[in-house]
Amino acid sequence: MGHRALIAYERPDSLYNIHYTHWGGLHLRLKHEITQETPFGGEQSDENSQRLFGALIEAYDDETVSRVVGEAGVTPTQIDHDPLALAISLESVLTEYLDYLHHEALYVVERDFEVTAYRTHWFGLQYDCQRISGEPTVGNGALRTVRWYNGEPVGDGYVQGEFRALKRVAGDLCDRELFSPEDAREYLASMLSPWADDRSELIIKTPESE
């Protein structure tokens, strides 16, 4: 099944290139593996990967991407070399590309290679409520940062469990016809908000917030 995630690399024009990883969402492990020496993850510096990365963040069209990826001669890494999208805004990443159900995480990599790891929470209730089906998975959820200690995420699993419990409560209220789907999203957002503090960040995207 994998542990899917997206990586948003900031470009010189302040837009972002988006890359996919099939396993990099596990334990948010890519936070410490994406560096200037290893832009696509990994443990050893690779000059070919560095040159490819430099070419990609300057590219604006698929033809250029195909050429530089084909000529790079790099070995496979945890992060796909071929970008999903070029030169898009971070807002577009959050509302058009990030799948809050299927992507476990989003990594935002700034130009100086400071990496922020976000855990995703999907607001859809189709698996928690009999009355709801077919809810959007893109642009419908929350992103949160986690606390780190000695290179490990602290309390990440606990918070994920708390969120699953919140969804079961919201789903039950929908089945009792006390909540509409819109009410449920508002409830989930309102319950998540107090979890953020001065050491963390919470971003909420719903169809109504666009």
C-alpha cells in the first residue's frame, strides 16, 4: 500500500515543483533525509542528483524535464525524479494536488533546504458515516506540524488516533441527523484548532474555504 507523500520544493521564482514519494510518509522520515547534498533523499551525497535538482527547479516545461531527467543518469531514490507539477503556488499544492486521504504527509522544502513536515488529516466521513459517500479527498482536510525530539516525531501517532476518534464522533452525529456534512467539517476544524500552539502550525482547507 505504501506511505505516500508529496514534496514541494521552492524554486528561485518562489513557486514550487511537486514530487511524489511512495514510502516517504512513514514516520515523516524524509524531514531529515532531504538536504542540499541529497535533494531526493538518501544517505549519501550524489552529484548527479544535485545537478538534476538544480536543472528541475529552473525548468518550466515538460520537454525540458524529460530531457534533463533522461540525461541525468541518476539511480532511483525514495523521491521520484520526474516532477508531478512545475512552478505552481503553494496554495495550489494544498488545494489541487495534495490528497488528504491517500497522501500521509507533505514536505515543504525551502530554498535553503529547511524542511517542514506536515501530517495530513482528511475530513471526509464516508468510512465513518452511513449517510455520507463520495466526499472529495483533495482540498478537504488539515495539515499539522509535529514536535520533534532527538530527530523523532513526538506524539504523532497519538494525535492521529485522537483525530480518528473525532471522525467517529462526527460520523455518529451525521448518522443521527444532528450534523450535515458541512457541520461535520466545521466540527473537525474547530476541534483541531486548539491542538496548534506556538510550536506547531495547523492549516485547514475545505471546499468552503477556497
